[in-house]
Amino acid sequence: MKRLFLFVWIVLLVTSSFVFAGIDEDVQANLTKAKTNRGEIEKAIAYFEKKGDPQQLDAIKFLVANMENQCYVEVALYYEEPKAVEFNLLSYPLDVISALFENLEERGEISFLKRERVEQPFDNLAYPNFSTAEKALDSIAKARNGLEFGRKQRLEDLETVSAEYLIKNVENAFKAWQSRPWAKQIPYEAFREYILPYRGSNEPIEEWREFFIDRYNELAKSMKDSTDPIEAATLINRELTKWYTFDERYYLHPTDLGLAEMRKTGKGRCEDMTNLTIYALRANGICVMSDYTPYWANSGNNHAWNAVLDRSGKAIPFMGCEADPNAYKLSGKIGKAYRKMFSKQSEVLSAKMEKWEKAPDWLSGKYFHDVTSDYADVSDVAVKLEKPLPDSARWAYLCVFNSGEWKPIYWSTIQQNECLFKAMGRDVMYTPMYYVKGKMEPAGEAFLLHKDGKTTRYDGDPKVTQTVKLVSTTRKIIAEATEGKVITALDSGATYELHYWDNGWQKIAEKTADGKTPLVFDNVPQNRLYWLYKKDSNKEEERIFTYENDKQIWW
């Protein structure tokens, strides 16, 4: 049994990208990037050099080497407000003034104005629920002619973290690892990645280890098996659920919370729930991580949850502050699942790109690891790209439909107009795309990756048509009345548009619903992917579907 245990951990170390090379080079590079804060980081390193503990010295270097782009990001609401521009006409020649006025006339402006970005205060907890808060926000947005979330400040750890904080973090992490009975069998490399890091995401840096060390200092005495990390994680998580819970109003407060605000409100998003759980477990020597899907494959939004390593090194998923290990199941389908890492990962897209290349949003990150096969049956998928390649394009992306858009979930190099997308979640509808000038552009037709790993393309001949009867825009239960009439989920008097996917959404027709009978559309191309939505709506909740055996099949 002992040999098996050691073998599993060795496999984990090899396959989980724990091994970190070039640590001293990265430390030196990041000391330069620390700018005026370099002295604080050097002070922390010097402390452990003097202390003479090789592992603790390696630990502080590991943190510093991977500190680039680790930061606190504060998000706020902004609107654009017109401001008069001070302009002294007498200081310009007449021909210049004339040209200025002509330019303004061409642009439809009648006065010298500029737009200034102004922060809009908004208290998400001042409303009883998400719906009322969202309506209030919509009302403000209408009055301001627009309102959007934007970055208020970004505080880089390299430029702000103190020596005292780093020293305490390392020493308290080692204290838990070396003293908690369930932690003594954890290899150093696992400790370094899943216990040592001082942050979970982009929350403010705060002290949390001492708080949770004291809170669960007597936990081992109440355990049946004090060497079992899963039992320890379960007991701690159950205690967290007593005072911290999910609140969807925090979708309107997208800044990641620190421990102080978590303790004050007892509420947050799933991101905050996973971070709180990370604090509590890592402070007590339990290897815990945050896994996530950037976009659900069969609904809108995204999701983050926790996973904890058992004695064999296997990751057991659970939902921090909500569901225990071995008692949690994902609610939606995933095309990809990733694990947040503190160390830079060599397999990510940003590690393979040239400096001049750009990746979509989150795919430009360095600190995540693909764990899709831990949560779903997967297949490698070969895809032919039918649309011409953009200039200098080396990458294509596989997208899932989420909140009214095709959103990139994974990438592949392009080889002779073909791509191989590895370890994709099955029973999911995908479409390939390019990323051009900051936007996703179609690269080929939609296809379904079936449960058995086979694929079906939805690229039917537009000239081969059918009549369809549609009863909903989303996956809703539709009942049949005794008279044989179909009860629809469509709003009476509302106008709906039907589209099909053909390298972009192509409009078929629009119809007005009576709320009692299905919407009937003729001359609809067969074997296509469809999208029905209410006209002039935000279209975020309406789902795509295929039409088989006279029924809508949702994806």
C-alpha cells in the first residue's frame, strides 16, 4: 500500500506541472519589475537566507518567481459624461479655427466637448434581491445614457507586497504543513502549489492564515481519523456554510472580496466562496485548489468550485461553503475545465505565442492548468477550417454558446487549414473561430461532439427546407393540455426572430406569438443549428437548438 501511495504521488508530480525550472532567473527578473518595492522583496528573501532552512528559502523564491501579474483588481461602474473643453479662439489663426469648425460639423458636433469617464456609486446590497438591484442599475444606466463595469485600479503584488507579509505567509504555511496530522504525508511540491500561495484570485492582499489557524486549532480532536485530509476538509467546509453563502447580488459587485469584507457581509459570488474555502483549508495544511469553467456549454455565465487532494493525491471536487467533498456534482455541461495555479504553466497559449500575437481575454493568462478529463468524458477533435485564414493567423479557437455569443473555450495551432483540439468535453455543441482585431470571427460550421466521441456537422443545404413548430426560446418544460394543444413558453403579443448558423447567424423570419400555440416557420433550412429569440431583447438567456422528430433539442 505504501508503494502504491508513493507511486501515485510521483505520477502527480510529473503530470501536474509541479516541477519548476529556472526559479532564480525568474526571481531576478521579477525583482526588477518590483520597481520601488524591490527592497521589501529582497528583505524577505534575505530573511530566509539567514534563517538557513533550504525549503523555506525555496518557498519564498517560488512565490517571487511567480508573482508577475499576480494582483488585486478593483472593478467599478462608470458612465461617460460630457465636459466642456477650454478653448481660446484668439490663440489660433483664422484658417485653423475655420478648419476646426468644419471638422466638428462633419462629425455632427456643435460645441467643443470631450467625454470623461465618471465612477457611478452603486450598493448591490441596498436591494432585497438581484432582480430589484438589476432594475435599479438599468434605470441608472438609462439616465446616464450607458453604464458599464471597468477597472478602477490594479495593484501589482510585486510593487505593493511587504516583506513582513511574505515572511508571515511562508512561516505560517510551513507551521500548518508540519503540525497538522493530516498534512504530514503531503510532498513538498504539492505543498508549494496548493498550500503556500497567499492569494486565491485577484482579491486584496490580507492576512488570513492566523485567523483560520486559530479557528480550527482543535479540529483534530473531533475527527474519527485525524490523518484524513478529506475528513478535515469536510468538517471545515461545514463550519463555513454556517456563516457564508452565495448571493447573486454580488454579480453586480464583480471585484473579488477579501476576508474582511467576507466576514462583514457573509455573502459573495462562487469565486468568493472558493477563495474563502482556500483560505480556511490552506491555513490548516490541506491541499485545496479552485477549478472553473470560463463558460458553461449549455447555459450562460461561468462557474468556479473547489477540489481537495486526498491521501492518494486524487482531486476530489466540492463546492466551498455549500457542498462537501464526494457530495458535489456540476450543474451544467463543460467544454473545458481549468485549475488555477500559482506557478506559471508551460502548456498555456500565452507561453506559445509570439509577443506580437494577441489572445482572447482570459486565454492570455499564464496560471491555469487543463483538468477537463477530471470532470467529463473527453475526445480529441479534428476540425477543418472552411473560412479563409486571416493574415498571419497561427491559432484557431473552439467556442461554446454562452449568454448569446460564441465564446472561446480552447485553442489549437492551424496546420494546413486544420486543427486538433485536445480533450474536449463531450455532448457539447461547438463552432471554430478565429480571433481578429479583438473579435471572434467564424472559421467553420457548428458541430456536435456526441457522448460517444463521434461528431455531427450542422451544415445542411440551405435549399433543402422544412417547416418547424417552436414553443420556447430556452430549455423549459412544455406540457400538453387535454385538448391536445401545446402550451408554449412564448409571450403573447411578442415578436420573435428565428435564425440559423451558417458562418454567422442568418435571419429566416420573424413571427408574433399568441401565447397559446407554437410559432410556425416555413422554408427553414434542414440540418442546421437554430436560435430563436424575442425581438429587441438582450438575447442572453435564449439557447441554441437543433430540430429533430418535430421537437426542439437544446444545446
